[in-house]
Amino acid sequence: MNIGTYSYEEYLHLVKSFHGSQAPGLMIGGFMVDYAMNSLPEGEFFDAICETRVCLPDAVQILTPCTIGNGWLKVFDYGRYALALYEKYSGEGIRIYLDPAKLSQWSEVNGWFMKLIPKKDQDSEKLFHQIKEAGRAILSKHPIRVQPALLQKEKMGKVAVCPQCGEAYPVRDGAMCRPCAGDSPYVS
Ligand SMILES: [Zn+2]
């Protein structure tokens, strides 16, 4: 059983070093990315969409050239455990999601995914075993076409120096940069 060009064990190792722990979602995410890649024509350049911020973007970043930093991976915070890979010019591609309708035979996966079992009561050995056993059996796929507006590369536009902090920022944000206008992640 392979995940992308890696064995399951190699992928597990990459997950631990990239993500910090062996998260169940990332193991399933590996099967999802592998399934999507196998459903696309070989040698095609594709971009990716993740419909959750949790775990799944890391599976895409480990297994494909698509990252948040290079802009080929877009993350939508919908909380759906789904991803799509698509041809970057036509927007034609495939969407894979973790399908609740297919979880009935996989009690531990179902309990974890549907949050029926509190974390402290989870049998993680059983959970990971079921994830590995299930592979693609808990996934569904269908073709998609991405909104044309999303196929254009986002541009930063004009840049100016913020009168408040003296750093460069995109002019479209207004008279000063967003942190100086009050939208800062830091305590001032
Ligand atoms: Zn500023």
C-alpha cells in the first residue's frame, strides 16, 4: 500500500516530522491526496483546494508541490473534510471527501470523525488500524470545476510605505497597513 510515492511507513514518518504528531486526519488525508492524484491524468499541472484548515492542508503540502506559500494550495475554512485537485488553467478536477455514509463498518473512525467518542476514551491503536485497513473505502469522489475567478493568480497590487510603522504594505488596504489600523495579532 502506497501513499503518493511513499510507503505507508515512510508517509507516517513524514507526517510526524512535518506536522509534529501522527494525527488521524493526516493519515486519512494521505489516502485522500493519493486517491485524487491517481484520478488525474499523469504529468498534468494541478492546483489544490482544501475545505478545512485542520490537518488536510498538511497532507497536500507533504505529498504534492502545492503549498500555501506558493499559492497552489487554497484553503477554505468550511470545516468539511474534503479536498480537490484540479488542472490549473481549465479548473477541471476531482474532489475527494471523507464520506460519513461509508463509516458504519469502521466504528472507531466513525467515533473519532463524528466526535462521538471523547478523546480520552479513544482507542488510538484501533483507530489507526482501521484507518489503514479502510484506505479509500471511507472516501467518495466526484468531478468538479473550479470557479473561473479562483483560477487567476492573486496579485498584491501597488505597494506603499505605511506612515505609522514605516513598513511596506498593499495600498488597497487603505491609508495605513492593517495592523496599524487596529487589526494586529499582537498586544500593543
Ligand atoms: Zn503600519
